[in-house]
Amino acid sequence: VTQKKIRLTQLAELVDGKISGDESLEILRLESIEAAQEGDITFLVKEKNAEMLEKTQASAVIVPLALKEERGKTIIRVKNPYLASAIIHNYLLEKPFESKGIHDSVIIGANNELCENITIEPYTVLGDNVKIGERVFIGAGVYVGDDVIIGNDTVIKANVTVENNTTIGNRVIVHPGTVIGSDGYGYAADERGCHIKRPQVGIVKIDDDVEIGANCCVDRATFGLTWIKSGTKIDNLVQIAHNVEVGENCLLVSQSAASGSTVFGRNVVMGGQAATKGHVSLGDGVMVAGRGGVTRDLEAGGVFGGFPAIPINQWTKAATAFGKVPEMRVELRRLRNEIKELQKKLSRDD
Amino acid sequence: VTQKKIRLTQLAELVDGKISGDESLEILRLESIEAAQEGDITFLVKEKNAEMLEKTQASAVIVPLALKEERGKTIIRVKNPYLASAIIHNYLLEKPFESKGIHDSVIIGANNELCENITIEPYTVLGDNVKIGERVFIGAGVYVGDDVIIGNDTVIKANVTVENNTTIGNRVIVHPGTVIGSDGYGYAADERGCHIKRPQVGIVKIDDDVEIGANCCVDRATFGLTWIKSGTKIDNLVQIAHNVEVGENCLLVSQSAASGSTVFGRNVVMGGQAATKGHVSLGDGVMVAGRGGVTRDLEAGGVFGGFPAIPINQWTKAATAFGKVPEMRVELRRLRNEIKELQKKLSRDD
Amino acid sequence: VTQKKIRLTQLAELVDGKISGDESLEILRLESIEAAQEGDITFLVKEKNAEMLEKTQASAVIVPLALKEERGKTIIRVKNPYLASAIIHNYLLEKPFESKGIHDSVIIGANNELCENITIEPYTVLGDNVKIGERVFIGAGVYVGDDVIIGNDTVIKANVTVENNTTIGNRVIVHPGTVIGSDGYGYAADERGCHIKRPQVGIVKIDDDVEIGANCCVDRATFGLTWIKSGTKIDNLVQIAHNVEVGENCLLVSQSAASGSTVFGRNVVMGGQAATKGHVSLGDGVMVAGRGGVTRDLEAGGVFGGFPAIPINQWTKAATAFGKVPEMRVELRRLRNEIKELQKKLSRDD
């Protein structure tokens, strides 16, 4: 998978690391500590696993600053080995974008502006008035509706659907099967209980450096926009309803859901299967644990769990105690009886 | 997005509304109260937000009957502004179906009956014996299996899969990525714990005016049919298992699930991520709150929440009290000790 | 749907059953007990429903060994009618694979090895170095990346996406819209809270006889492999994260999720919407009830429910008692007051 041999000194520089050992090494690949071979670099996140240094076949290991041991290995000491290894891995894999052009089978509507150095794979269909930036990759079987704008260096994988009027920024990645810009879920019930569809005339806007997993849904706004701001990363099977606003650098883990008109601040984390009620607002840095269900506005910086979501410490204690509720009922009945006995005794004594 | 200028009097008539103000107005667009411009109509759902009348740029506002104020605006008073605005919005956006015909690249099997005035976009594949009604739109990259029937005015968006023998009614909308008619999940375990697939030989039937969101799954029946009745609206990422029967005008919110052989009456509401155990039955008008988990039959008209689902009032109280369980345990222990003290004292006194 | 008339004696032999009645019958179809007609075989799982024998129009009925009654029907007595009926149904529907060849529109990359007797439907795209075994069916609009291996008798339905380097075994079924091999969800946060993508350079391996439902996601590993072992059956909308290992013959019901690096033993069952925290391990035969949330390693053979998942009996009791928590709080307050009274009384008495 890797492309090029890189000098270890160059890698160390990249992550502000200090080499101890053979500074002349050249590195081809980054691998996991178990699978790494000679010539590879790997990483060790926790000091307490220092014995892995001896077991790994890697030629060099990225380790935490505090790790004293070396066990005969060439090491790069960095503040944050998890981060440094990601940076180095990306660097090792980096290669210039190779445009394969637009496959003959691609259907292109009217008035499109497509940069030259892009790749569009077979059987993809573009509507009218589509603008596509530089070094964009669009996979096979993708549908892009009318009036869609796609920025530079963006990757849209196979079988994605992007509906009309969607705007996608630079360096965005959208994984297969995801649907962007489908109608929001909005109806008005009439007297007979029939649901009259509310037209969904808003759009979706996805900012730079967003990544969206496979088989997600991002609905267009009823009016205005559904907006995913820069740097937010979304896992698979996530639901983003109409008029949701997701702030910068949020993490939405698999199967989580943002109901209509939810507003997330920056760096909000939604655990797996977590969800919000519509029209609530989560402050910057809020973390909702997996399966958390948010039913009210949450103040910035808080960590919450449970449904309805409460502060995580409180939830953890309550969830642990939950299994004891039946015993507690029994104990309550026992206490009730013993109090009755005491009351009887006392009234006799009186 | 809008097509035509319509006289305000005509719009008022449409929703049985009473104009107060400039009856000569002509309207082009319906917009949200914040975004509306001169020439637009908008709507105000709640009387308490009457001050928005002054802030909006809209030329006309649909308001509740009871709202006295006008603040210099032309208003239409209606019983239900939310409903009236949906009706007016649809009316303003209405345009005659424009058939673009069947794209040259569409693959069509044998013995098909396709009406002339339809649109089928590129790279869609139809099996044998497919019947398609008038004014149907089928998006790009759709797969329609053999023996499928699709009614009039139905819209199947891009990248949808409709498997063999499915029947879809009139005015149905299916959003991108949804799969209809995939095999139900049914196996029989043998002595060694291997799962023998049960053939799934039933079908899916979708009645008129149903809307199905993006990336949903509607499984075919094992025998007989999985049936979604008219007027039901389904959000994104919803699971409808084999042999489920969903009554008229139900609402199934995002990520909810109906397990095998569940029967929903009319106007049932399943909140986001709500789910049912297999083989249960929910009476007409049952509402299950978000995340509710239905484990038994539910009587008509009830509102339920929690897992297992209980009456919503009971659930709300219990969910609120849940965080107090640890304190309750502490208090129980305290009471136990105090009772012991009392018992000791009393036995001493005896 | 059925193909051929089969002698009843042959069917009985297939499932080690004993016929009582007309041994000369020939059977065309297996149907549900309600829908079966003359000439059909059906099955009765529970003895207590013996009266259905009279109501069904079926010519023959598969029943449990213990069922004495026959009510004038020809019956086959077997140990496990549910299993036997599945085996017989499959047998009746069996037909030789008919290769329709590779449709002219299929795009095929370089260096591929495709067996001759396969079917690939229109507008499917194969990358380079793809190997496809005998009697494979690949539906319309499928994307298969580079270096993918697909075994014999495997079925990949329409609009599936299989990313690079995936290995799929024999007799695997993948339903529409499913995505295999999308990037795992892995980032390293930098000092500013930006999320640096970790390259996901591992693969997905799917062993023999696995079935994967519609619109599922199976992510590739960060390093190494995401591995679904033989005989495992996965329902719709299920999430399998990076580096998950699912053992043989597991059942993962709809909307369930296995978080990163989860390890399942053999014959693990995850109920609908159940989920695991990352890096936990579930022993052989573990069953997690619907909506269960696994937060720690679970010992083999256990049955668990709730979140965090606890033994199912404990959970069932606690979940039932849950609605009583508010009453318990009231009772606690009452007891507190009565104890105070007693204490007062006693101190007065002293």
C-alpha cells in the first residue's frame, strides 16, 4: 500500500519527535505493532506496554515522551504517539492525485463546470449545473442531482446519492451508499389523520474536511439549510435530519441520530446509537455516551449518558444500581413490616 | 423553486381561510417566517409568537383563527396554520408532470407494460413482467426485479432496489438507497447450531400515498405479504421485517424498527429508534415514544415509552426518578440502621 | 416459485421423518398452514395447534414426533418440524444455477479471473485483479473494487458496494445496498481538536455460508482484518466496525452493532438494536437480548439484557420493577416519616 521510502529523520521532524537509535533508517510502511516487519515503523501508545518493544519486528517505534526504555529499538519520542503515528502514516501513504478522467459512460447534464484533473467512474450520472473542483474522485454508480457544487480534493465513493442543490466543500469524503439531500421528514396531519407532505425546499451544505460513513442519511432542510461544518466526522448508518446544524469537528458515531433542527456546537461527540430530540441544542464539547438520548439543551463541556440524558457520573451510578431495584422493593416491604411491628409494640406499650 | 403567481384570495379559499388586509396580493412563494421576502407568504403557528409578524418581510402571513393582532400585515386566518401552510405550499409548487421518457441506457426485460408518459433515468434496470403506471419517475441506478407493479404518479429515487414481485401503489415516494423486497431474516438451527435459511417466498405490497425515506429496508414475507397500507410515512433508516403489516397513516420515525409479523393499526406513531418485538400488535392510534421498545400487544389509543414500553406517564416519572436510585439505596440502608436502633431500644425497654 | 413435483417418501427420507397416511403423494410446493392448497405440504410447529390440521387445505403436514392426532391428514412426523420444513422447502425450490453470462454493459478491470458459468447483471463495475468463482450471481449496479476475491455459489444483490481487497467465501449472500470494506472510523485528535484520519489499510474477510442483509456496513480493519466467520447470518442495517471478529454461526439481528475490535465467539446472538462497546469479547453462545448494550467481556453461554448488559433474569426483573421506582420514592419518604415519629415517641418515653 505504501509508495516511497522516507528517511526516519524526516518523519521525526514531521511530528516534532526525538530519535534515539539509528538515525540513518529509511521507512517504507507503518504497521501495527504485531504485524510490523523489518523496514516498518510502528507505534506504542501506552508506556505500560513497553514489553511490546521487544516483541515487535518493526525497525522503529513511535513512543510517548515519558517512556525511558528502548530495549534495543530505534525509537521516536513524541508527545502523542497516537496522533504522531496517524500523521506519519498519512505522510507515508501520500501520493499525487492521478486523474483517470471521466469514464465514457458517465452521463453529464447541461451547463456543468468540471475541472479537468478529476476521476469519474462508470455509470455515474450528473444533473445540470453541477460544479466539480480539482482532483475530485467520484466512484461508480453515483447520482448527483442538479445544481450541486463539489469542492477540491473531495472523494465521493460508489453508489452515493447527492440530491439537487447540495453544496459539498473541499477534502470531503463520502462513503458508499450514503444519501445526501433526501427530503426531510415533515408532514401536517389533517382532520382525518392523513399526513400532508410539507415540501422540503431547503438544501444541504457540507463544509471542508467532513467525512461521512457508509449508508448515512443527511436530509435537506424544510427551509434554509442542513449544515455540517468543517472537520466533522460521521460514522456509518447515521441519521442527520432536516435543518440540523452540526458544528466544527464533531464526532457522530455509528447509528447515532440528530433529529430535526438539532444544533450541535463545536467538538460535540455523539456515541454509537445516541440520539437527540428535535430542536435541542448541545454546547461546544458536549459528549453524549453511546445510546444516550438527549431531550433538552445541554450546556457546553458536559458529559452525559442515559435516556433522558443526565450527567454521566449520575447515569453510571444509576445504571449500576438499576439491577438492584427488585431487591430494593423487597427491602422496602421488609422495612414497612418491621416498622408496623415497632408501631404495634409502641402503641401496646403506651 | 416556485412556478407561478397565485392570487391570495385563491390561496385563502383553498384552506378555508379569511383574509384581513390587501386582498389583491399575488403570491409567488411560501417561505419560512425568517427568510420570507416581499411577495412571499409565510405562516405563524403559535399565537404567542405574534411579534414575528412585525419582523417578517413576507407580504402575507397565515395565522391561527384566534390571533387578533395584525401589526400592519395582510393575514389569512385559518384553523390550523401548520396544515394550511403545507396545503398552500404544495399548491404553489404544483406543476404538471413532465415526462422525459426512458433514457436510452435503461435496460428493460421482457413482457413489460410501461405507460408512455413516464421518466426513467440512466442506468436503471427493469426485470421481466414489470408494469409501470402513468406519470411515474424512476431515478438513476435503480434496480427493479421481475413481476413488479408500480402505480401512477409514483416516484422512485436514485439507487433504490425493488426486488421481484413487489407491488407499489399510486403516489408513492421512495427515497434513495432504500431496499424493498429483500429476504426476510429467517433460519432454522440444526443440531450442530448451523442456521438453515428459510426460503422467503412472500412479497411486499405498498399501498397508495406511502412515503419511504432513504436507506430503509422493507423485507419480503416468508409466506404471504409484508404490507404497508395507504398514507403511511416512513423516515430514513427504518427496518420493516418480514410479514409486518403497517396500517393506514402510520408514522415511523428514523431508525425505528418493526420486527417480524408485527401488526400496526391505523395512525400508529413509532418515535425515532423505537422498536417492536416480533408478533405483537399495536392498536389504532398507538404512539410509542422515541426509543420505546414494545414487547407486548398495546391497546388502541395508548401512548407508551421505555423498554419494555409502559404508559408514557409512568415511564416519564420512572425515567426522571431513575437518576435517584443510588440515593434511594443509601436512604434504604440508613432506614434499615435506624430501625435496628429502634428495635434494640425497644427490646431493651421490654 | 416451485419447480418440480417430489414424492412425499423422498421428502420424508430427507428429514428422517415417518409418514402416516398416503405414501403415494407427490408434492409441488411448501406453503404456510393458512395458505396451503391441495398438492402442497405445510408444517405445524407446536402440538397445541393440532386443530390447524383440520383447517389447512394442505395434502401433507410436517408435525412434531409427539403429535398423536392426524385428523385425516397425511403427516410426516419429525423431531424438529421448523427445521425439517426449512430443509424440505429448500429442496423443493432447488434448481440448477443458470448462468446468464456477463452483461455487455459490465465494466471489467485488468487481470481478472472470472469463471465462465456466472451471471453479472447490467451496469456492474469490477476493478482490477478480481477473482470470481463458479455459479456466482452479481446483481445490477454493483461496484467491486480491486483485488477482491469472491468464492463459488455466492450471490451479491443489486447496488452492493464491495471495496478493494475484500475476500468473500463460498455460498455467501449479500443483500442490496450493503457496503463491505468502507473505511473504519478512526481519528486522532490534535491539540486544536481537529480529527486527523487514521489510514484504514486492513481488509474484510467473509467466510463461507455467511448471509448479510440489506443496507449493512462492514468496515475494513485499520490494520489486519475485519472477519466474519462461516455460517454467520446478519440482518438488515447492521454495523460491523473495523477489526471486529464475528465467530461461526452467529446471528446479528437488525440494527445491531459491533463496535471496533469486538470479538464474538461461535453462535453468539445479538438481538435487534443490541450493541457492543469496542474491544469487548463475547464468549461462545452468548445471547444478548434486543437493545442490550454490552460494556464488558461476557462469559460463554450467558444470556444478557439491558444497558449495561446484565444477566437476563436480573434485567427482566429490574426492567419490570423500573416503573415502580417513583412509588418506591414515595414509600421511602413515608417510612422516613414514620421512623421519625417512632424515634420521637421513644425519646419521649425515655
